Amino acid sequence: MIKLIPRVENSTLMVLLSPLLALTLTALSAYLIFIFVLVDIPVSSVFFTLFVEPLIDSYYFSELLVKAAPLMIIGLGLSIGFRAGIWNIGAEGQYVMGGIAGSAVGLYFYNVEALWLLPLMTIAGILGGMFYAGIAAFLRIKYQVNEILVTLMLTYVAVLFLSAMLQGPLRNPSGFNFPESRIFHDSAMLPIIWEGTRLHIGLIVAIILSFVAWFGIKKHMFGMQIKISGSAPRAAKFAGFDDNKTVWYSLLISGGLAGLAGLFEAAGPAGQLTPGLPQFYGFTAIIVAFLARLHPVGVLFSALLIALSYVGGENVQIEYNLPSSITQIFQGMLLFYFLACDILIKYKVILFKT
Amino acid sequence: MKYQLEISNILEVSNITKSYGDLKANDNVSLSIKDSSIHALLGENGAGKSTLVKIIYGSLTPDSGEMKWANNKYSPKSPFQARENGIAMVFQHFSLFESLTVEDNIILGLDGVGLNENFSEQIIKYSKQYGLDINPQQVVGDLSVGARQRVEIIRCLMQNPKLLIMDEPTSVLTPQEVADLFITLKKLAADGCAILYISHKLEEVREICSEATILRGGKLVQSCIPQEHSQKELAEMMIGKKLTELARTNINVGETIFSIDNLSRKSDDIYGVNLKNIALKMSKGSIVGIAGVAGNGQDELMELLIGEIPSPKAILNFNGQDIGLLNSHERRQLSMFFVPEERLGHGAVPDMSLDENMLLSRPDSTEMTSHDVIDWEKVAVHSKTVIDTFDVQTPSSRMLAKSLSGGNLQKFMVGRELIQNPELLIVAQPTWGVDAGSANNIHQALIELADKGSAILIISQDLDEILSLCEQIHVLSEGQLSDAVDMKSEGLEKISQLMVGGKV
């Protein structure tokens, strides 16, 4: 039989190494899978396309950063909420609602050329996400409804709401009835920071936000409040923190950031509102947050790693005709190995005879 | 041999050693218990009492050393074998099924031996013989803690033991119940059942035990006759250092600083206690005690006093200000401080460092935060002060709270509030789980604080603690707080009456 016994002390070295270890194990497992699955294609070249090409080819690398930006922004918000023990699983829904709200503002001022338009859309996007996550906060505080279920189920509502909007008020009047909005005007588009690519200012915003979040968590009582509420609710009351406020903060921040990411996606790479807005970023960001151990700066790196799996996965799909689910397999294995490593850091395995 | 020249030993334990890794829980410990005697096993937490008892009761096997039971070699492999030999044990935490009757519980504990139809008569027989008042048909869930202990004792007696081990039996009892228990124990000893009495309450040990074995840090300090030593000497043997005498130097009771006016609250928890019409007045410079058995509303009262639950208007008054609606942080700003009973998860966050835990209690006067921005250097200075002043054993203030022993964490928590020089300190179970030496230090610090003119409210189950520190004593029972007990005219008897709800 196997038994897990808590370790007296956790090794700091292993805590730092475990993401790398998880990555190595993922690569090894992927290698084994490829050996069995691939016919006529050398495993090494698939590996090259999957892991190396996105890093050395400038176009792929820019695409990697484009994908990493929303993951960073959403992952940051989630990591704050998760520290407080508030499980916002529906960032995808808040992302969609933020995208709709911000785009609606952009489309309303379709012919207006002005500097204030983009900031206004950004605010609308954040508010859209906040409002959507706020529903879960309200229900949890007022009626003790579990926020996991509410946020998750509202995601499906958001996706349907998006298609309703695109077939109704936000549809392009001269778009041959395709369920898509007009293409945004230049003032409503995010500035590009790398000429000739789709890389937009969202990446810089994400990096700034991550340092703001780091300060808030490390140096401000706000961070103490969410950490204490998450790990010892009674101690939070003893310290004088209002637990309802913790719920509001956690959901509004994670929802607002998800909304911001949604608007950035619409006003950035997409340039219009389409049914393809939801790209699973809201769910993938959960992996991003956990791989970073909920550390706001760590989120930047884990988002890059996950973005690599997106771009690499797409490339092998195109080049070798492999199924697109390779990306998900890769992400799933990564999270699995990471959690397994964490368990082994905290516990030691004892074998005993019954 | 037809008759014995001297009283023989029922149990002899020689040179027992038991290690856990590097830690020697028992290091060459010996002890002999005479027939029909009450023998005390004294020691602080971690002195090795439990390990030794578990070895005697067969739930642990020693690394070396041997035992003799009635002059025969004795090495039990399990508690079952110990019981077969005639050793019974009453644990500190009872193992009774609350939904079953007393009789069913006793039957279940008997390993199937000695069952017959007249079982409840037999229970009543023991109950009468030893003054263990019990009704076999009652459901255990309805019984008081004292009555449950009587059930446990009767269950042991059904096995006709030659040695009864009792682990801290009085920690949950009212003074009256303690007195009753002692009568029972003396009768049992007179009838030929030796008793191994584990305790750290020295007064009790001196009252009923004819011999005492003192352990410290896993080693035998000495075996002695407790009546030949003063309580202070015994305590010093137990902790291995000198104790300071507790005495108020300056009882200068001033004007009222804190009052509770007719506080009632229905508990949110169905198993909680409803507080009824609680009224209390405290003066500057006074130490007020609230005695009572756990689960009579202490937790609920503490939540309201800390401010975790707001109180209606015009009920809690501190220095002329209505504080009912203030949260705990706002109350601390006014110089009210609190030490809750529960350490991990309430007074401290287990998975955070001591530094971080300092911030649970952070009035602006400490300058640990300004506009909610944390100054970690200041925090470290304060936590170092607490650690040094209150002798908290820890390698650094970066250690996680959960890595400290209970007693050390308690010192940290009490110290954290004491360095703020509170005008009012409300503390639940200040020395719960703390060794005698540290308890002495904490008591000394509380007294010094009161001598300087602060008011202190102590909510404790430890009656000795309350009696030795407090000038004004109330009793909390079933959510009701008694008036102050006049110790000169009414005294202990009144307190124990109140502790069981006024019905004795």
C-alpha cells in the first residue's frame, strides 16, 4: 500500500525546480506518445516544430507573445482570487462579456476618430467583466451560492449572448448577414508595438499589471487580506478584515482583468467582434495561474510557456497534419506533472505492507 | 510464602527507553507502583508521560528496558493484552458513542468478556459502591462531561482491574466533580486497585497521591512522596528551574473602563450557545476572570468581544465610547487587544510566517503599516521584540506559525498583544498547553500589565489560574454570566455551583 506523509520541511530548491521538472517530464511523455503515434515522420522534427521553432522564428515568436498577453492578464486576476480561496472558474465568460461591452462602445462611435475612444472601450471592457463576475459575488454573499458553479455556468450564457449580439444589434449592416461586427476603425484598434506583426500594447499592459499586482500582494495589506482570508478565514475576522469585501475584491479584480483581456483580443488581433472571440484563454489561464504558484510575476513566465504550447501545437497541426488536440494534451500533462511534483514536495511516499 | 513482609509492587518499570529518530521520548525511565496506591505521574507537555503510559498500556513497545506485572515479566503487545492482565485506562478524550445508552457503551467496551443478563444491575452495583452516580439507560449524548467520565470509569471497573490509569482526569471537571472523583479514587485504591494518576495539577497530586514520579524531557527526575514537598518545589522539579512568585504589587482599581450591558445573542450555529443578558463592568487596573466549563458560551462571547460579530448599539462600552459596531482592527486602534483560545487558524495563520502573523494585530501606533502599505522592516523589529521578550523558541521570525509548538505559539500570540501595552486585554485560555515555566512568565506579564493600570479579562477553564490571578470572578454557564462571586463569603463552593448551572 502507498501512504502520503507530510514532510516536516519543504525543500526551497525543489519548489523552484518543480516547474522545470514538470516541463521535462511532459517533454519525455510527449516523446513517448509521438513514438507510438507518428508514422513516417521523425519525432525529432516534430519536437523541433513544437518546442523550438516558435522561439527562433520571429513571426512565430511574435504570435507566441500575442497569445501570451491575454493569458498573462487573465492569469494575474485569477491568481489573486485563488489566493483568497475564491474560485472564479468562469474567466472565459467574463472575457467574452468584456469583449462585447468594449466592442459595443467602439462600434457605437464607429465613425469617430479620437484619442479617448480606446481608453473608453478599455474601461467598458473592464466594467463588462466586473459586472459579470459581480453576479457571482452578489449571489455568493447574499445567498451563499457557490461561485464555482455560477461563474462556470455563466460562461455558456456569455457565449450564447455573444452570438445573439452578433446576429442582432452588433452585426455588420453590410456584412452579408455573417454573424460578425464591423471591422473596427483605426482609433478603436490597439497600437502595434512590433512593426509587421500582430503584437499589440496588451503585452506591455500585462507586464505593468503584474508588477502592480506584485506590489499589492507583497507590500500592501490588500495582499495580506486575501492571503489570510484564503488560508484561515477565522484569522481574517480576528484581524478585522471584512470577508464580504474579500469576495467582492477577488471576483471584481479577476473579472475586470478577464474583461480587459477580452476587449484587447477584440480590438487587437481580431480587429472586430466575431464568434471566434472565445479561445479558451479563460480556462487555460487557470493552468497559467497554478503553474506560477499564484505568483504575479511568475504568471508572466507560465503564460509564455503555455503560449508556446498553443503556437507549437498549431504549427505541428499545419505542418504534419496532427490533430489540434495536441495542444490540450500538452497543457494537461504539464499541469498534471506540476501538481504531482508539488504533492511530492509537500509529502513523502511511504510503502507499507498491509 | 504465606504473608508478605512489605507491600509489594503491582507494576515495576525498569530502564525503559523509547526513541523517535533523534528524540528520546523516554530515556532510561523507571517507576514502581505499589499495590493499592495512588501514584502520580508528573511532567510538563512533552516530558514523556504519554509515551510511558502507552508502553504500559501496550500501545507502544519500548526500545529497551523491561516491565514486571505482579512479579512476572510483562511485555504487552497490544492494549487488549494489557486489559487481560488487569490494566485499564481512562483517556483524556473519551471514546463513547453519543447516540447510544450508557449500558450499550459499557458493553461495547468490554471485549465481549463477562456479559450476562443482569448487566444493568451490575452497573448500578458499581455505581453505588463507588459513588459513581449514573443511570444505565440514559443516552450518553445527554450527559455532562463529568457523567461521561463516570461512564468511562465504570466501563474500566467492569474488567476488575488491578491498575487503573487516568490521564488528566480533572481537566474537564468542576470543583465539585473533582471532589467526588477523589472520593471514588480513594475507595478504589482501598479496595485493591492501584491508580496511576497523570496530571500536572500539583495541588491535586498532593491531595490524593501517596507517591509521585516526575519526568522531565523524557528522563526521570525523581520519585518522591508529594506531601513532603511544597507545590512550588514540585513545580520546580517538573520544569527544572526556579519559579517567580506571583503577586500584585499595585492593586489600584480605578474608574470603569469597559462594560457590557445586557448582551444577548442567538447563536448562528445550531450547536452553538445562546448568550443571555450578559452584564459585566471592569475597572482600570483590575483582573477579571470568567470561569466555566468549555462550551458554555465562551467562544460566542469571545467573538462578540473581539468584534468578529458586531453587537447592537449601546451594549459594549469602552472608555465612554460605544464600540459595538467597530471591527477588531478598529477596536485595537482604541487600545483593546485580544488573544483567542484557538491558536492555529484563529489567533494565527498556520501557513504564514511569524512576521506575517504580526500583522493580524496592527494598530497604527506600531507603524508596521502606513496607509495599508506594509513596512516589513518594522514588522521584523516588532516580531523580534516579541520573540526575545517572551522567550519564543524559534530559529527565526520567518518560520511558519504551524512549525512552532503549541506553547511557543501561545507565547508569541500573548506577547504580540502585550507589547502594545493594551488598556484592555481580553484573553481566552492564556496558558492553555503552555508548560509550567512559560505559564508562570505569562501570568507574571499579565500581573505587571494590570499593576500599570490596564484592565484584563481572562476567560479560562483553568480555575486555578483564575483563582490565582483575578480579583473579580464571574462564572459563565449555559450562556449566562453570574454576578461577581464574593470570594470571602461564598468562595469555591459557590463557583462550582454556578459552573453546573446553579443546580447542585
